[in-house]
Amino acid sequence: MTKHFFGDTAVLLGRSLRHIMRSLDTIITTTIMPIAFMLLFVFVFGGAINSGSDSYVNYLLPGILIITIASGISYTAFRLFLDMKSGIFERFQSMPISRSSVLWAHVLTSLVAILVSLVVVVAVALLMGFRSGAGVLAWLAVAGILILFTLALTWIAVIPGLSAKSADGAIAFSYPLIFLPFISSAFVPTETMPVPVRVFAEYQPVTSIVNAIRDLFTQQPVDTDIWIALAWCVGILIVACTFAMVTYRRRIS
Amino acid sequence: MTANQTHRPAIHVRGLEKSYKKLEVLRGVDFDVARGSIFALLGSNGAGKATVVKILSTLLKADAGTASVNGFGVATHAADVRDSISLTGQFAAVDEILSGRENLVLIAHLRHLKDPGTIADDLLERFALTDAAARKVSTYSGGMRRRLDIAMSLIGNPQIIFLDEPTTGLDPQARIEVWQAVKEFAEHGTTVLLTTQDLDEAEQLADRVAILHQGRIIVNGTLTELKQLLPPAKVEYVEKQPTLEDVFFAIVGDDGKDGDARATAAASVRSSKEQR
């Protein structure tokens, strides 16, 4: 069975990507909110925010990329939920295919769709004046962190996708994730926050991820932040993947 | 296929039990389905028909009892079972966003067959879907969707097909189209396990009928045997109103399995509604 894993995953990935190509609105809605936040913060609030950076859009972009990922994974859960509900998931599971391919195809689709959204958001940021002198290696490091974070959140999204009773339930989990960057160093430096909020902000994953990406963009030496960021991503990935697999086993037995 | 397999029944179920938390759905189900026959599992809503099908198609694990499909235990040789079967679900599990042809090609790819395009085209022709091949399935009528669903189940020539309430929610003509399709592939030696709530459907299709009631098989036999159990027929004179089916065929004609003719009829009904 597993000898067909790659072939079956590729076929099912092709199917999901075709879905996305035929409803590009999912990519558009994924990117609209982060872009709106970026416009709002750069052109409305930005002038009044002292970020300690010359260009606020440069300061802001890493946090906006995190919001893009968080809003993208709600569609991951939604697509999986639709497959569960329509019965096509059961049809695939009753066929002589590599069964885990069904799940992996959804995970890879999520990754591709979110990477496209990230490219769109970065392109808009460039139009708004975002500039970075980062070299190829730094850009690759940024891409690596974003891919890892996307995979971690995607596996979180698999859990409601498999177990939700309604479409609303399947996507509601992503809302708190979208707002997590607001209580971090993504929009303003944490120094001005009251102590309890500041403690939360400094010890939640978004701050270290945002700081690491920001350092890479501004060609600062990356300090311990990047290791904390990677530890968070890998940690979330392992925990979410484990719970997703438990949920999955429960659904197919 | 080994000689051993050919002599054993296609489906063999003994003492099957399944509960969802405290709700006992199956309480010791026994039946056999002979190779090449159509077996109808008849029962009301919630009798546990779908649960039996899910266990036999390896989607659900039984709490107790044994079941084998094509000679393979569903619990021990799930992969071999999946290699022998095809499942057509209660809610036609077709991909709404893909076209009819893409759906067929997808399944042919997943069954690792050569030349998925030709397989798809042949089935589209056989199920009178060629004209609608390139259209998104979401634009299909209920009957066309179910025909596509059944066509998808036939890819790879599975030896055993599970048809879980294949005509639920279909209009009379679409129902007859599905029946014709089932009869046709059953003639080629495919074993069919059919679940239905409809005695008429069982009568039309099945060689053997079992009635599932409150988690057990209460009757299992051929139609003739079953009819002997019923009270003798009485002759009564009742004024017969035309049924919806009669009205339908009077207007549409009963010759076609042409999906487009029905689509046109449906469209004209729709547009006359809109005009109102």
C-alpha cells in the first residue's frame, strides 16, 4: 500500500490544487485581511507609532506575514471539513490507496496556497515601500521559518477539519490565531506594554518568530530569537501532528 | 482467484455487533452473500444498514463478530478487502468542483490503472454522460450525479460493490435509470450488496433479501420465500389516483435515460416557477 504513497499524494494534491485554481477567491480572501491591516497600520496608525525603525512597513511586514498564515489555515480546515462531510473522504478511504495520502494532500495544498498568499502580500508590501537589503541566504531563512510555521499551524487546522460538526466550527479556531500577533512585537515594541501583557507578549511564539524574521530582513545578527522561533515551530508541529493523527485514527476506525 | 475463494461466499458475516457509546446499533448480525448475486439489506432509517456497509468496507471497526469480504477478514486484511470492493455512498460522494470526466480520471489514477482517459470516456458513454463530461458536477441533476457515482465505483472492475441507498432522494425516472445500471453490471458477475428502505427496490433488483430490524436480521430469503411469510393477498377495489410517477412518465415519456432531456424538463419547470 505504502508503495503508492507518493503517487497517490501527488494525484490528490493535483485535485485540491485544481479546486483552488477554480475558486481563486480563497486565495484572495486569505490575502485581503492582512493587506487591509497593513494599509491601516502603515497609512493610518503608522505615523503615530514609534517603532524605532525608519520605515514602519519594514517593521510591520513580519507580523503581517504571520497573520496571512493564520488566516490561510482556516481554509485548510474548511477544505478538509467539506471532504469529510461530502463523503468523498470515505470513498477514498475505502479504495486501495495509501490512506494517509488523503491527509498529506490536504497538508501540502495548504502549504502551496499559503505560500502563494505570502508572495502576494510581500508584493503589496514592496509597492507600499517595503525594502530589504537581505541576501539570498537570509531570504531562504525567512522562507524556511514561514514554511515551518505554516506546517505547524496546518496540522493544528487538520484537527478541527476532521472533527468539526459544522463549517463554522471548522474555521472558528483560526480567529484567536489571527489576533495573536496583536499581543506581540509585531505592531509595536513590547516595551510600552503593561507588565502582565508584556510578559505574555514576550513569551508567546509570535514575538520570537517576528523578531527573527525582522532581524533577517534588516541584516541584523540573528540572536537567540531564531532558535526560540524554531523551537516553537517544531514544538507546535510535533504536538499538533500527534493530536491530528490521534483524531484521524479515531475517524477511520 | 484461488479455488478456495470461489467456493466461499463473497461476503460472510457472523455475530456482528457495534455500539455508538451506549446506543446498540448492531446486536449480532449474520448473513452470507453468494458470489455474483444481488443481496438487498432492507430496513428503516437507523436500522444499522449503513453501519454494516461501513464495517464491510473497512471504514469502521466492529465491536464483536467476524466479517469477511472476498475471503479476506475486514479486521485482519483490510488492504485486500479494499482491493476487492467499491463503495457508493448514501450521499453521492463525487467531487462537485471537478467535471464528470475529471472525477472518473481521478479515481482511475488512484486505482493505478493504465490509460485513465480512455476508461473515463468509456464510462461516460455507458452512463449517458458524454455530453455533460466537461461540466462541473455541481451543475448535474440528482440522477446524473448518482450515475456518475456508480460509474466511479465500477472503475477497476471491483468484484464486490456496496450500494448504500443508491436511489434515496431521486425522482422516479432517475431511480429507474439507476436500477438499469445496477442490473447491467450485476449481469457481468459483480456481487452487489444493496441497502434500501424500499421494498419495491429490493423486489426490482435483489436475488435475496434480508430485513435488518433493531440490530438483527429478522428475515433472510428469496423474494418468493419472503412473500410466503406475508399475509395472503386480498382483492379490494380501490379508486386509483395517478401517482406522481404516472404523471411524470405521462409528461416526460419513459424511453430516455437521456440526462439532458430531463435537464431540459427540469429547466422548463424552473423557469415557469421563476415566471410566477
